[in-house]
Amino acid sequence: MLKDGRATIFADDLTGACDVSLPFHSAGLSCFVSIGAPVLGQPSADVCIIDMETRNLNPQDAYGQTFVHTQRLKLDRGYLAYLKMDSTWQGNVGSELKAIHDNRIVDLAIVAPAFPKMGRSVFNGQLLIRGKSDSQLLQEKLRHQGIERLSHITTRQLEMTIEELLELVIDLHTQGINTITCDATSDEELSTIALLIEKLTAIYGLSVLPVGSAGLAEHISGNQSDSDTSRMAIVPSPVIAIIGSENSVTHDQLDVALRDELLDELDGNRDGMRICQLRSHSGKHSVIKMTWEPQMESALAEAMGSWMTSSDFILFCSGGDTAKRVCEIAQAQGVHVLDQVAPGIAAGTIYGGMLNGIQLITKAGGFGPRDTISRILQSFNNRMVA
């Protein structure tokens, strides 16, 4: 599927860009997340993931941003481009896809947002989140953002032989269809979709754009196994957690970690930021809840000036907006992805800016069970003691 093991992935926020890299990293490929368009001098990698920051834009601006980011992409046979979307359909995937079609760089897009391991599936054209649907078909969602030449592949059709499925899709493409949405209720069905995409390119020479969550990415990358987090590349260190996500999932996770006395909450002022660093020198974890008021943001920027002289801590950011704002303040250009500290949660080192080389963990705000943060911190504690 990957020509010479190289790919370009487009993501709509920073945490999504980091988490979609994980199956490719687990498959043995080097991964670099570029914050914004790649610039001259940035590290080369097998897989370049571009954080376009389109998640919270209006549809028109998301279209424009994507058009600019993708207009120089030229796909030859076997080179992989991938559009990362949220498995709960947050963001502007329709506008992003329309921009890519308008750039005329793909023949066909195959859209499969399902992530069965995380309780997100598609059945009869409807996205189900833990069995519940908003009753709107995927095709309707895409039409509302300008995608017109649409068709859909059902679960029953995914049971056809690969030859029959290829014939079906080629016939649809001949009729002018350029976007096909897919049911998927299991990893086996996602695997069939990935094989379909591979064959459309290898046999028919089509430039096919997979559009999906980290669920489809696992099968596109050729790596469906969970990484062994017991042998992490990241160096276990005290954590400074910056929590800006308003998602209740993150706050539940934080409450569990505080209840388990794994970290202490500090004020987001200058004193709190200074104490965070002192605590990290003592091997203790800290958390600051950011409200992004100007004085709090100023205190964080000032703290980074002193943090840059230290490398004995891990920065943990929950929420795509939070991760992006922290990296903006630090003037970071990207993230070298090095590890998976928990399923779907990436870790790496910051590239460029004040915190160059500092270890970073990113987690989507609504992602993970209630004990996610506790388990990560406890694993670090166990390894620091060992």
C-alpha cells in the first residue's frame, strides 16, 4: 500500500495528527507531525502528518486551509495520502474532502470513519457511537458540506469476494462517483476496505484517498496489533499536565488521578508554574487547568523560558486545542512520534522552539476510559522506582 514506506497524512488537529501516526510507527515507520505546512529544514520521516488545524474553523475556512495544504500533493501509483477524520464526525471532513477533490489529486475517496475497538461503527450508512445514532446518513453529512457524487458500500456488500467488490466500485467510478462511504462494524470489515483500496491502486492504477479515523489507519498501515507499552521508548519522568479541554471525559479522568493521589493541582499563575518545575525536580507529577485567560497564558509563556533549561519532565496536554496552543507558545514546529503510552495516546519529543527535545504526550479530550491518566502516571512511577 505504501510506496517505499512513505505517506502523507492530513489531520484536523494536533492530537488527531499524533494518534493517527501510531499504527504506522508500530509498523516500523518513522513519523513526524508537522504543525502547519512543512518548512525547509524540518526532519524527514517515512510518514509526514500535517496538522492543518481545521477542526474548529467554519466550513469555508476549513475548505480554504485544506486546499492550500493539499494543492502541491502529487500522487503517483502506490504513494499513500490519508485524510484523518474524527471517528465521532467532529470537524469539517466534507469541506476538507471537497478541497482535495477540487485540487484534482485523487480519482476516488473512500470514507470509513468506524473505529470498532472504541465503540464507533457504521451500519446502514449511519454512524453509531456505542450503539447510538444521530439518524443522519454519512452521505447526508457529506452533501451538507458540498460533496455530491456519492455512493455507499453496505455491510452485506463487504461480504462479497474482493473481485466482486472491485467490479462494483469500478462500475460506480465509471458512472462518475468520486466518493464512497462504507459501513464497518468490525475490524474484519475495515480490513476488507483497506484491501479494496490497495487493489484499486495496484490493479487499476487509481489514486485512492482513504478517509478515516485511526481505526482504518491500523489496517492501511498493515499493523493491527496493539503496541507493547511495557517497553516504551519515552523516558519515564515527572509529568507536568496542562489540561485545557472542557470535555467531561478528561475531567473525569483527572478526578480519578487526583483521587488516587498521583498528582497535585496547582494554580495557573506564575507561582503555580514555578512550583510545577520544582515538583518535577522532586519526581512529583503536577497538573494545571488552563482557562487561557491572558495572565495565565502569559505565566505559561514565562514558565517555558525556565523549563527550556530542563529536560527531566514530560509535558502532558489533553485536548487538541490545548496541545496546539501550548506548542504555539513554545514556538514548536512539530513532534517526533516515538511511542504509545496507552492505546491511542501518543508520545514523542517536541521539535523546534523553546521546548525543543522536551517529551510530550497528547490525548484527545474525549478519548479513553476513566483511569487513563492514572494508568499512565502509575506506569511512569513504577518505572522511575525501578
